[in-house]
Amino acid sequence: MAYTFSIDQQKIIDSRHQNILVSAAAGSGKTSVLTERIVGLVSDPANPVDIDRVLVVTFTNAAAKEMKERIGKRLNEMLAAHPENEHLQKQATLIHSAQITTIDSFCLYLLKNHFTKVDADPSFRVAGEGEIELLKEDVLKDVIKRAYASKDEDFYHTVDCYAKKDKDNSLEDSIMKLYNYAMSYPYPEQWLEKRRGDYAFESFEEFKRSELVKDIMKAVDEAFEEILEAIEATRKSCLVPGGADAYEPTMERDYEDVKALREAVKGKDYDEIGAMISAFSFVKLSGKPDCEESEKKYIKDLRDGYKKALAKIKDSFFYQSLEEFCNDMLATAPVVNKVIDLVEDFLRSFDKAKRDRSIIDFSDMEHFAVKLLVDEYRDDGTYDISDVAMDYRNYYKEVMVDEYQDSNLVQELIVQSVSGENTEGIHNRFMVGDVKQSIYRFRLARPEIFMGKTEVYKKDEDAPHRLITLKENYRSRQCVIDSVNAVFENVMTAERGGVEYDDDARLYKGGDYPDDVPENTTELILVQSDEKADKAREAEAFKIALTIKDTVKNFKVKDKKSGEMRAASYKDIAVLFRSPTKWRNIIRDACENAGIPYHIEGTGDFYDTTEIRQVISFLKIVNNPLDDVSMYGAMTSFFGGMSDEECARVTEAATPSMRFYYEKVKAYGEAHPENEKLARFLMLLHRYRDLSKILPINELISKLFDETGYKHVVSAMPDGEKRLANVNMLVLKASEYAKTSFYGLFHFLRYVELIKKLDRDEGEANTFDENADVVKIMSIHKSKGLEFPVCIVAGVDEEFNRMDLSAEFVTDIDAGIGASYVDPVRRLKRPTLKKKAIIAKCADELVGEEIRILYVGMTRAKEKLIMVGLCEDAEEWRSHPGTGKYKSYLDLIKPAVTGATKGLFEVRSWDDADAVTESTAAVLENAALREKLEGAQGEDSDLYEKIKERFSFTYPYKNLEKLYTKTTVSNLKMAAIEREDDGSFKPFEENEPSEYIPLFAGGEQEVKGTDRGTAYHEVMQLTDFVKVADSADRAKAIAEELARIVASGRMSEEDVAKVRRDRIKTFFDSDVAREMAEADRENMLYKEQPFVIGVPASEVEDDFSADETILVQGVIDAYYVYNGKVNVLDYKTDRVDSADELVKRYKKQLDYYGEAVKKLTGLEIDRLLIYSFALGTTVVVR
């Protein structure tokens, strides 16, 4: 087979005796070139190399497999041409043991061959992710428990400062985050120890001279640069046709003034800079432009934006003196050190737990390899390699790394240790990648490693460290290449994206497309919608579906085999999303409604599929039958086979003392032995509870499927092949779990919940046929390395996710840990200067990462690139240049689309109102077919009528697609309020103004209304009503009850302190408290009663059918029987002005409580009551 390579590609294939760094642009054929270089080394006439003396490191198993197959195929081709060549015969054998592998597999190879040198158990096992996550959770709980038991004041202060009351695991999350960062460093303990110095300064003078202050000055200067860019963009917007041109001189003045301020602050003292910025003021906007008011407002809004940006510099970095910032840092040091202590404790404990089980994880593989290959590693990054590393360095003739831009520090040290890159006379290092496609920041990849190499490696052909650039793109048509270049030459820079988008970074056409086919333009479709977010996304998805249909109907692509142009098919099209999980249902519905065949790449919802959810519900009640929601779910699943009405009926035999649904089910079954369905279900449940104690989880599940015929049932359901594959996959997952160090159903269910919580669900079983004629829908990350004739990049208006920047600890592997200072007296929290510097750095890196992700998405297209997003006013958007503020892909695209290169793009606006017109057009398109059918009446009128009847049927319950099967009373209350709301009232949860209470360190902390409300409810549940009501001194009785509750361990002193005792006394002085106490004497007072009932779906949404049922769950604060009738009471702590406001807010909730109690007791409801602690009164709702 003949191969034709470009000049630059051939240089890479032929170069010898050099360390080589290849910067390979998207579509540049790097895999083929890498394959040919390896084959060239092996078959070199002068110095042939055995294939097993070449180490090739890739980043996925699939890539390693493909590479090995490509090399094997080329060797077989050469061997077929030269069958007598003994060297080639040998290579054909050695290829199977060659180290063409992932970095993890190479590390495992090292460990298995040298385990004695790192004190590893020779019988070690590589644990799966699920087992590791369970073990991490257990170890972390032990670490926190030990810390509490130590009674360490520094720990209590740390919890006081950083543990959020509304999210108890926030401290644990911070520990795990820092642990993960530490493990991306070659020596985790060394990195953690270094972090202790982040907040340690001998003096204020040292702090003033620190790198931290220099970083802040750099961030301030970059902020000035962004403001100047925004001013210039605003000035250009003044000059657009019909624009507010009279404002342009003011923009020029603003630019000069801010530029002068930027120059003036350089070299000044920190506090002086703050004063200069504070003193600065913009001139008054002058001029009377002759234009539309909307244009004036647009310019004023832009100007307000950059004025606020300047004010933000002051508010962010200069709201206090530098010395005060220094004091904040010093005061925060003990807290940061305590968190580091916890991370170190976790690291040691986790390592011990793994050793006790003789297991390792993927991180261990890499760190064992480092320990094996490096004797000493110094703070400056220099190191001494071991004898083992030297042996491998001498053995490997070439060490190659693919996707080098995604390496981290640990991986780089490992590969560098076994290569001779930094050794005189050894040139065996080969690296290939593309910084522009480094999109794994969340995995702590370090594109800086690649960029650092470009400073050392030179283009000189004779250089020992040689840089070769592949710029030609063999994938895409000129129109795609031009639009990609236009976008990224405006936004990708060394500071923002990691690489300067210069002539070396640009793409150049290398592909061959028929000359007689005219070039098309890249499309940007702006969808305008007045609907709320979800509805607007539905409109966007509808437009995407229409675009797919139009592409298949009208667009032609080059056939891969024949090279001729042909009509596009569905399999030629891919729809890419930044985060497809939230789009899954929307885009699925749009495709199905349009009749478009599609396949969605796994989006992590395996455990939420119907067939798996039913099994998990049943397993949950096998583990714990007192789980009410799972019991109801199992009863209405295949395993129970009961309707909502049947499930509701089982409560008829219940007594008030029965708290759990299972108790009521059992009682009903005993009272109605003739109910065979229920008897079978209970028999199945009890049988599998017994079996769960003796069978491994995989055998338990397999037995359940075999005995019940569950696999046959799911196979007969719609999409049965995939459902059956999912069920088989569950058995496989259970089998993998059974091999772990955990045992039993309880831990398996923990594993399932943990996978869902950590968003590690790998998605449904893959039954996808790669050759099927379907549209492929996936994330941009999943699309990396792939190519599609037509590529639709969707959701380009979605704002970048900046949640990580608001975390308690903002972390960077180089800059360290950014924490907040907490004032111990006033309980105020503010970010330290360290945290501000790291946030600024991470914000820049976040935008850079998003630029690279967009680059990957756009460069997947071969022949047609279409981008789609929402836009409030498309005409306004396209008529003004970009502002320099990048919050979304639409912002990144705008400079190219509205600037000098706008001719490369076709910008089309589409209003969701157009959906009616386009839907009508689709109907009319079928008119010819309908006429044919109608014309056939004379030929076979009976057949015609049957066809007409079947195809004219309209599903009457289309709205039930949105129907959910389970909800809560609070959700129903919200739904009711939203339907009744006239705009004067916004629903909110129980809310009381925040107050301050003492915490661990003796300071005060703000108490949220939700925390206080919870405390009131707990006190009312635990208090002895009879004792307090009968006491002559109720205030004293209440105090004694609260002390008893604390002594029992049911509530802490801190929680009890959130309750105002005078308000509790006011309640017990009321008539309703007297009635409840009397009911309690007769054992007729029921507190905190959980319930599950079925309600008509129409009560939730007006357009849902009343024939459908939704499961409602909730907890009733209290109900009591008085004078033979039932009263339902709900406690509220809301701060309100009147009782009417509470009635309006909670009537629907109390109605459901009443209905539930009526079904529970069989008694009539006398009153629905609210007791308001804020008003000190009982409110009759009904």
C-alpha cells in the first residue's frame, strides 16, 4: 500500500538521533504519522529496532489498541512484500508484547516487575472505582470522627469557620479536593507541606515583597487591559449604522483616561494604587445621538459595564489596606494548617486501608512508579533517577507520548525518568500533541508542560531538541478552516488559551474535495424565544431537529469510499453539547417528534432507567423494608404489580401506631389473605431477605431475574434490546462488586448511591451499531478524536460554569490554597488576598479551557459547521462588535461573526413563533402522499379507511410525557402557588431573619431560618406535652425538657439554643397545646408522621390527566384525635405580618396532609391548623 505524506509529516517520520516535540493541529494526521514513524524505526535498513524496545504511551485503552492494530497491519503488509525478512517476522511476533499502552498500564507493568523495591504486596489487586470510592467515604468519616473526638480547639474553630450548616459535608468535600490536587503532584506530602508556607510570613515587609502581591498587581493590570478592550468595543458599537455615534468622543475620552490611570499606578505602593483608583471618575456622557432609544440604552449599558469593572478592582483588591490583608492571612494560617492536617491524616489512613486489603488504585500505580524510578526529588524540580530507571533508559530506543498536552506532573516525571531527554548523548524522547486541544483541566492536566517544551525545542533541523509543527488540516473543507481561524485568531492567546494563535497555530487546508462543489459558509443560528429557560431550550432543540431534517434533504457530502458527492444521511451528522446531560430529554423529544433516528452517547443515567430503578427499589426493601418510598416503588413495579389505588388501599387495616408503610402492608396482607398479588409480593420479599444473608449480590440478582422472568419482561418492552443489555450490565456490575473487599447488599446499595452522588454513572449499556443511520449526540469531550461531515455545536449561549471559583477552598497546583478569613468576633467572612489571587488565576484558566473546548468542537466538522444558541435580540447582537467579556461560546464567536471576517458566516435568526409555520410546512410536505391515499379509495376503500383510521389517531395524553411519578408536598404547594399567583407574592420556604448564636470557639455565627425552623420542629417532637402542660411553672418545665433532650443526645446544645423559650411557652399556654396534651394522655397524639399517598395528576398540573396518579410523600408535624375527630397541625416559623399570609402560602400543603391523615385513620378531619411561632397564635386553615 502506498502512503503519501507531506514534507513536515515526512520530517517527523525520518528524523533520528533527536528529541522531538510535534505540535499537531486538528486533523493533521498525527496518528498515521506516529504509526509510520514507529514502523520506520522498526524497519530502518541501517539501525532496525525491535518493537518491544519502543515505549508508546497513550491516554486511553482504545487509542493504545488502535495504535497497536495499525502498527501490526503495516508490519503484516511489509512482511507480505518481504516474507523472507527474519527481522520483520520477529516483529510480527513481538508486537503482541510491545509496550504500546496507557500510562496506568505501564506503571502497573513496572510495579509487577519491581514490587519488592517499593514494599508492595505481591498479591495486590487493582481496585475498581466503586470500591475505592466506598473506601474513601469510610476512611474520611473515620478521620472526621477522630478529629471531633480529639477535642482539638483548632479543629473546632476550623469547623466553625468553614462547615456550612446547610451542607454538612462541605469540610469533607474540601479535604477530598485538596487530596486530589496533592495526588496530581509527584510527592503529595511535599506539596501539602509546601502549602503550609502559603500563609506564613515573618513580617509585613516580607509580605509586601512576596510573589503573592506581585500576582495581585498582575491581576490588576490584566483587569485594566480588559476594561480598555471593553471601552474600545463600546466605541466601535457607537459607529455601527444607526448607532449612537454622538457618544463616540466620550468613549475615546474614557479610553485615554483609563489608559493614563493604568500607567500612573505602575510602580506605586499598594495602598496608593487603591487610593488612585478610588479617586478616579469618568466624565459625564455627553452628546445627543440621532438614533433609536434602544441604541442609546445599549451604549449606556455597555458603559455602565466597564465602569462597574473598574469599581470592582477597588472592591476586590483595595477595600482594605495591604497590612490588613497581611493580618488576615496570618490569622487564617492555623485554619489552613488544620485542614492540611486532616488531608495528611486521610492520605495516611487511606493508604493503610488499601494496604490492609492488598489493593491499589490508579493513583497508587503512578506514585509507586515515581518511587521506583526516582531516588531524590528536590523542591526546584530537579531529581536523581534510580538504577531501575537507568536500566529502562538504556533499554528503550524511543519513548513516545501521544496526546502530550494532557500530561500531568506525575506522568511527565515517570516518562522523563525512563527516557534520556535530559541526558547528554541520549536522544530518545518523542512527544506529539496540540495545546489547543487540551480540555482535561478537571482532571488536572497540565498543558503548561507542553508549552514549556516549546521554549526549549527549536525548529532547527539539527537541534538536539527539535520542534516540528503540523499545520495542515486534512479533515475539513476550506469554509470550516476559515471560520475556525477567524474565531480563534480573535480570542486565543498565550495568556488566554495557552498558545498564541499565530501563523504556526492557524489551520491550513490539506484535504482534497471536488473542485466543482462550491464552498458553503459556517452557519450561526440564533434562536429567539420569550419563554422561560426550559421552554426556550425546547425551541432551540426543535430548531436543531429542523436543521437536521433540512441537511438530510438538501446537503451533499463527499462519500468516504467513492470520493463522489452524495446526499447527506443521518449518520453524517453529529450534535455536540458542552454538557449534554441536561439536554438529554429535550433533544430526545425533539428528534422523536421529528422522526429523526438518533443515538445519545452515555450521559450517566443507567441507574435512572425504568428497568434498573425497579430492581434497585426492590433490593432496597430487601435490605430495609422500612424504606417507605422504595416499598411503594417496589409494589408498583414489576415485582409487586400493584396499582396506586391498590397501594393506597393497604392502609385500610392500619392502626395509628403503625409508622411505616411496610407495617401497614403486612397488616393488610394478614387481614386479607385472599389477596394473592400482595401475598406473592410479601413472600418474594421475605424469601429474598433470607437469601441476601447467604448469597453474593451478583448471585442474588441473577436468581431474582431467573425466578421472576424479569429479563423476558424487559425484552418485551419498547427498546427491549437496550433494556435487556442494561439488566445484564447490572449483573456484571454486581459481579465486579462481589470481587471487592466489601460484601453484602447494604454496601452494594451504598455503592449505587455513591456513584449517583459523585456523578460517576457511565451511562446505559452500549448496543449502538456504529454503522447505523442515526444522528450522533454527544459531549464535545466525547467527540475529541472523532470527525463528522456535518457538525452542529449547540447551546453556544450557555454561560461557563464558575462554581469552582466560589468554593470554600479555591486551589491551584502552583499557586496553592485560597481560603477565606473569618472574623472571630463579628463572624464576618472575606476572602484573603491569596484566595483572590488564585480566583483571578483560575478564572483566566477557566476561560482558556473553554476556548480550547470550543476549538475541539468546531474542528470536528469536515464539510459543514453549524452553531446554534439562544439570543434575546438577534438583530442587536449581530449589529454590534464583541465586548471582550467572555462568558459563553457565543461571546467567543462574536468578534469573528461581527468583524472583518463576518462574510465567512451566515447568521440567521429564528423565532420560536416560526415553529408553527415550519411545522405546518412539514405537514404540507406530505400532501402529495395524502392525495395518493385518498385517490386509492376507489381501488380498495376498506383498506383506505383502515389506514386512515390508524394514521389519523392522535395520542390523547401527549402532555403526560412530562408527568413525573413521585413528588413531595412542598413541590405540590409550590405548583399550586404558581398557578394561583397574581405576581404580588413569591413563594418561599419557612423563613425567619438570621440571628447570631455561640459556636465552638465562643464566637457567633449567623443562624439561617431553615436551621431555626428545624430546631423548633425537633423540640416539639421530643418534648413531653403532658409534663409541660400539667406544670405550674411551664417556663421551668420547658427548661428541664430542653436539658433532658440535650442529655439524651437527641439534640446538641447549639441546636437547642436556636429555639426561643418564650415562644415555646406561648405555645404551651394555648388552647391547641392543651388539646394536644389531653390527646397525648390517651395515646392519641401522633408526631412527625411520614406518609405516602397517590393523588390525581391533574392536581399537580392542569393539563395532566385526572386518570393518572402521582405518588406524594411527606411528613406531618402532628395530628391528634380530640372529641372523636382528627385535627392536623403544622408548625411554622416564618416571619409574616398576618395569618392570612400563612393560609395563602400553606393551604395546599395542609389539604394534602388532611387527605393523608383521613386515609391513615379513616376518621373525619375536624380542623387543619397552623401554629405560628412568629405570631404566637393558632391559625385555622379549614
